[in-house]
Amino acid sequence: MQAIKTRVKIPTDHYLSFNCQVPDSVPPGATDVMIIFETVRVQPKKQRILGQFAGRIKTADDFDAPLSDQYWLGEDK
């Protein structure tokens, strides 16, 4: 058994036709040809659950308060 690997471009009509040089060591006559397509498996997106983090995230009471000048000057450590 021998294998030949060649790259082809699949056209939009999905009709595949190509010429391939077969080595002289392969006898003429009927044979089986196998075409293997490499595909990328697409992982299905997980359905988001509304409110899945309810009660787990806390926001500070002063969240909307302006930041101090020390913060902007990089001295608030």
C-alpha cells in the first residue's frame, strides 16, 4: 500500500475535482481512493445561567465615591 498526500481547496459548490501524479510503481487499473478531511471540532458554548453569581459578589458601599488625589498620584498604598 502507498499513500499520496496533496492539498486541495474546497470550492463553494463543494464539488471536488483534482489531478494527482501517481508514482510509476503503482500499477494501472481500478483501485480504491480514500479522502480524509481534517476538521476542527467546535465546542458548543455553555448556556449562561442568569443570576448564577447572585449573593457571591459584594460591591463596596463607597463604590461611586470619587477617588482621592493620593490614588491618582500613586501614593495610596
